[in-house]
Amino acid sequence: MDYSIIYHPEVKNDILGIPKNIKDRIKKAIENKLLADPIKYGEPLRRSLQGYRKLRVGNYRIIYKIEKNNIEVLKIGHRREVYDKPRYE
């Protein structure tokens, strides 16, 4: 199945403070893992974030949701803060 990526408008702000080498790893993870098989590579989240998934890239997490053929990337951030201020529906 072919997927397309949709980014939440605030993801631009999320990646501003991330070091360049980590940004490159995140980009590769999105291109090589999320677009290939988002269910296989991502883990489902629990409790209040049920229905969302995460992809781990070192100490950073990509929070996303799958809707039909679209992968909506909602937030990218360090593991200690990515779950604190959610922008989830």
C-alpha cells in the first residue's frame, strides 16, 4: 500500500531545536520506515493517546496517526517532552 505523509503545521517548530544529524536520521526514518510500513515499524500508544503510534529514532519520537493511505505526523520531539503538550484531537 502506498502512503503519503501529511505534517501538522507545528511540526516545523518542533524540528527547529533538533541537531542536524538527528534531523537527518528522522528524515531517513520517515522515508524508509514510515512510508514503507507504518504499522510494522511504529508502536501503538496507550491510555489517552490510544489510536496514535510512535516511531523511535534514538531519543526522539515521531508521533503519528494512520488514516487510510495518509500518515499524519503530529509531533516530533525528545522522548522526555514529546508526550507533555499534545496537539492531538
